[in-house]
Amino acid sequence: MIVKTIKDKGLKITPQRQLIGEVLDGNKTHPSAEDVYKKVSKIAPTVSIATVYKTLNSLADLGVIQRLDVGDGKAHFDPDITPHSHFVCLNCKRIFDISTSAPLPDFGEEFRVVKAQAVYYGYCKECQDQKEE
Ligand SMILES: [Zn+2]
Ligand SMILES: [Zn+2]
């Protein structure tokens, strides 16, 4: 719950934050700011895209949500802030959560790895099936 995370962090619940929380909670599609704006404008038509951008970025900066860069030039937002990796389908462009059980890489003495968050690229099951037909 985004609103709960905001409270737990001792941050202020503004109407904008509440709204973004409503739209983003439980969302597993990793929407861009534009996608979030489309949903927000259905609930609150007076909220501008600039406000949505600002609120999303400040929530990400505060660690309430996660900002994700998958290399398509847009920031995507994820309400799941636990470390997890992502899989980007090169055909349908959807972003999936994946959990890998791969061991953390060992870079020797110089760098000690404590977590890894990777973005993998390829084709999702649906797109693979389409190609075979
Ligand atoms: Zn796909
Ligand atoms: Zn995710």
C-alpha cells in the first residue's frame, strides 16, 4: 500500500500522493508517467500531467515507489519496492517482474555485491507463440 508506506516513512499524505497511490497500488504493468496520467485523469480530470510527473518522481526519490529505466527513454514506475529483476518483451514492450534465484556475482575484493536488479530483454510467452504460428 503506497499510502501506508508514505505514513510509515513519516511523510505527508497530500491529495496528489493519495491519488497516485490509488492508481499505482498493486499495478504490475510498470506504467510510464503518461500511462499513470491517463488513469489519474479518469478519476481526477483537473490534475495536470506536470503534477503527475512531479508526484511520481518525488515518491520515487523518497523511496515510496520505484523508478525503472528499461532503455526505452521513458521512466516507468513500480509500486513494488522490494529488489526484483525485470524482463522486457522486445515485441509487445511489456515489462514483467521476475525473480531470479541466480547467485550474486562475485567481483572479488574490490566490490562487495549485496543486491542485484537486472533488466533482461527477450520475448514473452505470448509473443513467442505468435511467432511460431
Ligand atoms: Zn511480448
Ligand atoms: Zn517490477
